[in-house]
Amino acid sequence: MAHRAHNFSAGPAVLPVPVLEEIQRDLLSLPEVAASILEISHRGKPFLRILKQAEADLRALLSIPEDYAVLFLQGGSRLQFSMVPMNLLGEQFPSATYIVTGSWGKYAASEARKEATVEVGWDGQATNFDRLPQSHQLQINPAAGYVHFTSNETIQGVQFAAEPITGNTPLVCDASSDFLSRPIPINKYGLIYACAQKNAGPAGVTVVIIRRDLLERSRNSLPGYLNYKNHVDANSLMNTPPTFAIYALGLVARWLKNEIGGLENMLEQNRMQAQLLYDVLDESVGFYTGHAQPNCRSLMNVTFNLPDDSLTAAFLKEAEKHNLNSLKGHRSVGGIRASIYNAMPTTGVEQLASFMVDFRNKNS
Amino acid sequence: MAHRAHNFSAGPAVLPVPVLEEIQRDLLSLPEVAASILEISHRGKPFLRILKQAEADLRALLSIPEDYAVLFLQGGSRLQFSMVPMNLLGEQFPSATYIVTGSWGKYAASEARKEATVEVGWDGQATNFDRLPQSHQLQINPAAGYVHFTSNETIQGVQFAAEPITGNTPLVCDASSDFLSRPIPINKYGLIYACAQKNAGPAGVTVVIIRRDLLERSRNSLPGYLNYKNHVDANSLMNTPPTFAIYALGLVARWLKNEIGGLENMLEQNRMQAQLLYDVLDESVGFYTGHAQPNCRSLMNVTFNLPDDSLTAAFLKEAEKHNLNSLKGHRSVGGIRASIYNAMPTTGVEQLASFMVDFRNKNS
């Protein structure tokens, strides 16, 4: 049996062991295909079946209605930061509203500014992105082409529990770090995008879910790969898609459906696991200080600080000895970040919680 | 042992078995990492080692000088069709010359037209792209920002044996389907791009080799992901790169270095294998008709027709019974296409050649 530590990486991140085992088993030859998933044409029947099944499972998990298209693209959320305004803005809609609740929202807005006018509907920078706006605090231009928000900020660890209320303007969401971690009401959205490497699969594929009427906004003059309409018309096969990453994402989706039993169950498990860690913070009498305000804590990325840098360093070193890896926080927040995506087993979170209690007892 | 057929797919295509076996062995846990390659951060030491080694091995194989940067991007050659003109053209260089020798060159030119002025320096459409230009036939505008050509046309099966002579204008090459199949004199090029899924690895990563002085042309106003300068500055880590595809490409590069012994040896093997098939065409007294003129035949994609469609269908059906798969030609050329990239074992080509002789004997 391969040695595997508990992996709290913010992404690429832990994947379900049964998914890894299936990839491993079939790596030299997919059943009845006589070639590896890495070697088969994206236009041949075996891959077309995989692509169709992955889309069907995503549609089932998220109850995606037929008037939304599902795309499998490359370039990560970073390319979406540009594609969204390039496709959805233009003469008819010259501006968009961005709700900036963390590092990723800030990057998204700064790329959009190269393409069109960006109006910031709320900005959490002043308190280092430790909180989220309430809907009445938002300044939404009703003529905006869309309102953009980031459902979960991976670096700061703040997460919207529900969609912000923004009127009739299409809602665009960067859901990269909580996609497939919970059910969401798709019909509240105009467009959702998410890179896979948190909850949904390995790095290299980005899912885009777009309401079909919005495709009318995409101009033919856009660079071909950046035009959503081209990808919808070609069913994600405009050019060679990232076949392996789509295959792996499909296996994760099937695991969510069949092993977990759907996104309601996944959310319940994620809530329970996050609570284990937040309880340790709250009971630590100030030894562990959470970065996010309690009412907007992320179920995905638990961010906190220790009393000083030398204790943080000791925490990370001791944690690795206990097989608890990749816990270092992002430099803009510091301290510790425990990313506990879908595939993190409860036992991993329990071991981390117990380690945290022990570490505090020894060092406070 | 997994059942594997001989796979003549045009891409994604056959990979070396030792590479597949190493991926399989370590799929649950990379040695000394305690996590799968699919699960580790792109900013952690284990992946940084993999990235550095992949670049070093590419530099060694192709003798890439230090004044060229090597990038690992997403989006395939299709995205390069846009990125090349977006980065290299502008006020200073408003036009580029495209040498159009097949379907891919045509696509490249049509994307470039959205960004700038395209002058066609030669076009093989009139003879359905069955031949290549000689250098004196090219019409190159000396003021062009670059000259673009496609070293191997995957669909038509025509391949430049050497770089076209184009004066001092920077040469840009779509080398997608013969990258790493032979040595090339890098210093003749301004920029080379290649998606990996032919000779270099699985789908999902695109290699770009760019002469550093050309980076000065990239404007800051470009969408962030589309700006080569950003990727060079961030050493391909501007955002999460396709980590698994880079890992697999690195294993292929190491196999080329250590098992094959470098690109001179690879070229020799590719020449020998292609000759086996072209000999069968030439000796078939018109039963098999090659699409490409003999002086520009591809060593990668051997394209030919049979006397009629029913014989073509029978050929494909019989071939599959002999474990010779994915031989159907592209609809624009018809007939048969045998793609014999680096990882195609000689025994696979021998079996195909022998099958072709038998099939002709039975059916002519």
C-alpha cells in the first residue's frame, strides 16, 4: 500500500482514493478500449462516452437545467477572468459590477478592467478580506452586464452561504474552490466557472456553466478559443480538450453521486468536518485566531493564526511529523490554512483537530 | 498484462509503455511525497522539481539556448493561433506572413486575421495540400512581424524536411505534430509552439519556446493569461499549470533522452518506420495512392487512399481484427491515415506494413 499523508493542500488537492485507484488500474488500458485514456482520440467513441457521462453526472449532481450549457475548457479561472468580460460585455453592456471579497475577486476585477468598465459593488480590502457584505451593502448598477462574485475565497477563507441578492442582472460566479461541495440553485446564475483542482478533479480542466441566452452576446470577432459560443457549438471539442483531466473529473462526479450520495450529503459532511476545526479555534481562548469573521467562515479553507511566527513554524513542523501536510497559509494572510475539500476524509480532520488541541496544550 | 492494440491515432496518440508504467506505479503516491501527482500544489517543492527537470530535459534534447524561454501553457495550438499575433503584432509590426500548407496552417491564418493583417506567402489549397513550396516560391514581406509555417500537417501528411528560408523575419512554427520527433536548429526560430498530444505527452499542455527579445512586443493591455511575458516572468506558474500533463511530458522527455538516446536516434527510427509504409505504397502499383507528393511525405502521418470507399471500409474493419486501430483518415483527405509518432513501436509498423501487403494481395 502506497504511503499517503493527510493532504491539506489548497489546490491541486486531495482526491478520493477510489478515484485514484481506478485511474491506476486502467492506466495502461481502458476496459474494452485496448489503449490508455492518455492515448485515445478525443473524437473516438470511447472518449465521447466519457465526456457525455461526465456532463450527465454534473447535470444530475447540480440539477443543471437544459437551458444551460456545460463546457470543459483549459486555462484555469485566470483565463475565465478575461473570457467572461470579453464575451458578456461590449457595446450593449459596457460595464460590470464586481463584488471583491478576497484575492481572487481582486484579480478577476483587474483582468476585467482591461476589457471594459468595472464598477466595484463592494470591497473588503480595508479589513484584509475577513468578512463578506450583506446584500443591502452592495452597490449594483442595474444596467451592468453582470454582477461577478467569488463564492469562496481560497486564500482568506471566507465563503458566501448563499448567493448575494443582486436583482435581475445576470450573476456570474467564480466557484473554483467550492464547486461540487454543496448544492447550488443554478437558475440564480447567468454563468458559473470553476477550475477543477479543488473539489472536482486534477488541474487542467475548467468547468463553465452558462445560460444559453447569454451566448448571443459573444461576438464573432473574439479570438476563437475565447468565444464561449464556439465551445458550445462544438460540445467542448472545438480543439483537443484535456482528455485525462475530464476523465478524472468524471470519476470524481461519479464518486459524488454513487459513493457520497449527492451534494446534500457532501455538504453535510463538509459542514461537520469544518465544525470540528472551528470548534478547536473557538475553544482555544485566543491561542488560535481565525482570520474570517465567524458568520462567513469557509467550509473549504480554514484559516487561522498562532500567537507568533515561531509557534507557526513549530506547528507546521510538528504537523508534518504527524502526517498532516501542506498546512502553511498564504503569505497575504499568514499562519495556517487547512483546506478540507470534498475528498478529505473525516479521519484526517479529526487527526488535525486532535493535533491542534495537543499542540495548544503543550505551547500555551 | 493489460491488452493493448497498436494505436495509430493522430492524437492524443500512443505513449511509451515505460512512461505509462511509471505513471501507473506512482499514481497513488509519488516517491517521498506521500501524495499523488494529481494532488500536489504547483508551488510545492516536489512539483517545482518536476517542472524544472522537464524544462531541463527539453533544453538538453533540443539544445535550446539560454536566450530562449520555455513555457508550459494550456489551450492547445488553437489558443496559440491567437496568442502569437496578439503578442507579436501591433503598431510596430502590423502584419505577418503565413505559409499555408494544410488545414492547420489555414486555421492559424484565419485566427490571426482577427488580430492583424495576414499576408499569405504561399497556399497549397489548389492541390488539396499535397505538396510544399520551395523557398523561391514564397512571397515574404520583409516588413512582416513574423513568418508562420506548420512544420508537419497532421491531416494531409506533408512535412517540411528543413525550415523554409525566409530572410531575417522571425520564423514562427506550429510544430504540434512533429515536436521532439527530430532535432531542429532552434536559433533559426523566433517562436515554436506545440501541443503535447502527438510525440511529447498527453493532451492538456502546450509547449512554447520563444526568443526572449520578442517578449518586448507583448503589450500590458493583453488579457493576462494571453501575455507570454507574464508566463515567462512567472516561470509557467502564473496560475495553476496542468501539473499532471507536465509530469507526463517530463517522463516522455526523459525516455527520449535515456532510452532512445536523443533526437538523432529518434529521427533515424522515425525515418526507418515511415519508409516501411511508404515502400508498401510505392510497390502497390496504384492500389494504395499516397496523398502527399513523395518529396514532402511526412514521417509522422502516412496518408493514402484505396481504390474505392468499400475497400477503405473493409481495410479499416480487417485492420482492427489484427489489433491495428485508429487508422481512419480525416474526412478532408479520406482514406487511411497511419500516425506513427515517436512511441509507435517498430513492431506495430511492421505489422501494419505486412497487413497492407496481405490486404492488397487479397483485394487487387
